[in-house]
Amino acid sequence: MNERERLLAVLNHKTPDRVPWFADLGHWARSQWGKPWDLFAITNRTQEMIDLHKEVKAGWYIEAGTLHQEVYEGGVKRERDIVGDKAIECFTTPIGDVRMERKWNPVSYSWDIVKLMVESIKDLKILTYAMERKRFIPQYENWDLIEQAAKDIGLGFPSVGYTGLGSLISYYMGIQNTVYALYDYPEQVQRYIHTYNNKHLELIDLYCKSPAPHILFGDNLSSDVQSPVLFTHYSFDHYKEIAHKLHDSGKTVSAHCDGRLNNIIGLVAKTGVDVADACTPAPGGDLSPKEIRRQAGNELVLFGGVSPNMWLPQTTEKDFIEHVKKWLDLRKESPRLVQSAGDQVPPGTSIARIKLMADIVEEYGRYPM
């Protein structure tokens, strides 16, 4: 079996010959290539990226692109541009404007937010006004491009982005501002989340009619940021509705986690989504692989398995192998398992260590045990 076949087996409740190995190499690769990346046109759907995955014998799935275009009506204009070392995004509306700025960080090789888009309740009202006037145009032809890139090396996961609360915490408003606003201005925050999630479900309906078999969404979910209480109140039902709609259309769906999982991975499983993407175990995360599986149950596909620090040179090869083996041991409890990076392979990792993963999975990830 190839990696695509293995992953499809897992998604279809079957047992492959071994645990699939799918990498998230975007950030690592861009740091290796040594140039700032376009924040507003980011994609791993390039021949260079596909060739890299072939070289390290890993499946390809993430940052495959989208199957829609986002447009605005009623005098709302969204502009995004990179000027020098700044990435600027703004909404212009009849009731006012809001603006976000990011600055290129050559150390972390990322775009740091230096000005949040929402810094006041007035800003949130303007953003809500813009979201109310958002609509989507299908671009299903992009699926052919994704499939041409993937072929037998992987399966592209088209993305539908954040949910309502996640968009505030992880992108527009930040953690502190969002949490304060939930208590200081609950009606306005709830109006935004309701508006955003309704539009998000319109987007899900568009993807239900698409040719893509598997869809990715997510909030960079972490239980120390979007707590179980907040998730249950503001996000649980929305996750559940996303899963319901896509399942009724014969599709499967991933929720991108990328954080601490204690007391929230079980809630994600109960929403009915198929895959928890970017599961990060301790020491970077807060749960061991066994604890992640215990809280998640045996039906949720766990996609991840490596704490970021374990990739780096200060971790010995022996310790890296032992760390990965603990994730692969979960196959003894359930074949709903994929070896991945959890969340990304960080800059500073040697390509030799990335290539080593294929050997580890081949030796220790086989079925039957």
C-alpha cells in the first residue's frame, strides 16, 4: 500500500498494512528555502513541496488550498497586501474600517501580529457588519489541481478555516481581548459568533457539494486557550453540525487542534468529527499518547504524535525513536491512527531526522502486531 491508500483505509474504518506517515513540512521547508512566504497565498501545492515529501517518504495533505472564493457585498471591501516586512489586512465598511498588521520575524520565520484587527467593541461591530455581508463562490475546479499534485503520494485536505470563537481567539482579537469581551460585552460577542458560524455553515454546504472526500477546519484548539467550558458553550454544537452536514454528504472531516488536549480532546470526539489533526503529546503537549487515546476513545482518528522539541538536534536519535514508538504503540488499541508531526516539523530539524521517521514507522508501525 502507498500512503494515500493507507490513509483512506484509516478514514474508512479499515486497517492498513501499517500506520500511515503524513508530514506537515510547510514551515520547515520555507525556512530551508530562505525567503519570507506569502501569508495571503500560502499553499503546499507546489512541485517543490511534492518532491520534498517524496524524498522523505511521507504523505502530503496539509495546506492543499481551498475550493472557494470569498467575496463581500453592501459596500464592504477586504484588502490584504504585503508591503516590505509587513502583512496588512483590512476591512473597509460604511460604518468604519478595521486593520490588522503583522511583521516578518526572521528568527521564528513567521509573521508576528503587531496590531490586532479587533481592539475595541466598536471594531468588533465593524467586523460583524463585514461578516454579515460575506458570501462564497465555488471553485471546485481546484480539486483537480489538488489531485494532480497528490496522486499516489497523499490526499489533499481542502480547508474551510476557523469557526466563530476560534476566529476571534486565534486571529482577529487575540486571547486576552476575546476572554474579556465575552464577559464585558457578551451580546456583541455572541452576535459575532452567531453571524460567523452561520456563514461558516453556508461554506460547509458549498463543500458538501464539492468533489473533495475529506475537509479540514479548525481553531488551533488548545484547552488552555479555548477552555472546555468555552468550547462547550460556543463551539461544540457548531463542530457537531459541521460533522453532521459533511457525513450526510458522504465526506469525512478533520478538526485541527494544535495545542493542549486535556479535557477537550474527548469533547472533540463527541462532536462526531472523524480526525483530530495536529495532536501534540507531552512534553510540548499536556498528555501522553496513551492519555490522548483514553480521553478521545477508539473511534477518533488521531493525527500527529511528535512534540516539536523532539525533532530538534538537542534530542538524541535514540530518544526521538522512543518518543515516536509511544505514538505508534497506540495502533494496538485502535487502527484509527496516523503518524504525523504534531503540529509541524520545526525549523532547525535536520532532513536526516525527517527521513528517519519513514524507517521508524516501517519497523514499528506494522499491522498485525
